[in-house]
Amino acid sequence: MEKVILFNVSCKEEIKKLLTPMHLQVTSADARQYNDTLKNIADGKTDIINSNPFTGKIPDESLILFCGISDKKLDKILFKLRNNKDIQVTYKAVLTPSNSGWTVKQLFLELAKEQAAYNMLQK
């Protein structure tokens, strides 16, 4: 199923209005799920909320996770997001076999490292 999961995003309604017509399911992750794997969150599993809820500091950054979306459709989505000035999201990522076992916290840390490395190259 083509799905978009929002993490710590303040402009949820704007994103839903933009992506729902594209037949995408748009959901928001509960902060208590940040200890869970990306795959479990994408699959809608919420067991970890009760067994091992995240109780740490929520990252200040926001994230959109794209799940099961074709490259062609993803290009259209990114174009629409880029051209909508009301939508500000720090990170965008795609669920892959390589990162599906990561926790949300791990993904945020990896994206922060990638951004820092990119910023160093730009100097």
C-alpha cells in the first residue's frame, strides 16, 4: 500500500490535502512509537506503544517517510511538496529493505549525519 507517514510534522492538514487526491494514505506516527521499527510503524503495528514506549526527547526536526511509492509517483509528490510554501519538513526518506529495521530515532540520527556531511561539502 502506498503510504506516507508523518513524524513531528506541524503542517499535517496541508500535506493531507496535497497527497490524498493522489490516492495516498497519510498517517501521523505517535511519538510513543519512536522506539519501534519503521517497518512495524508502516505496517500499522502499535504493540510497542504499550511494551516499550518512547519517553525521550522528541527531535525538533520533522520527517516524512514514503512507503511503497513508485519512483515516478515519488517524483510528483516531491515536486508538489517543494512548490508548496506552506509545507516545511526537515527530512524526507523512503522506507527501504536496508532501513526497515531501524527505529525512528536511528533514522533521525542517520538523516542528521547525512545533512551535516552534505553541508560540509557545500562550504
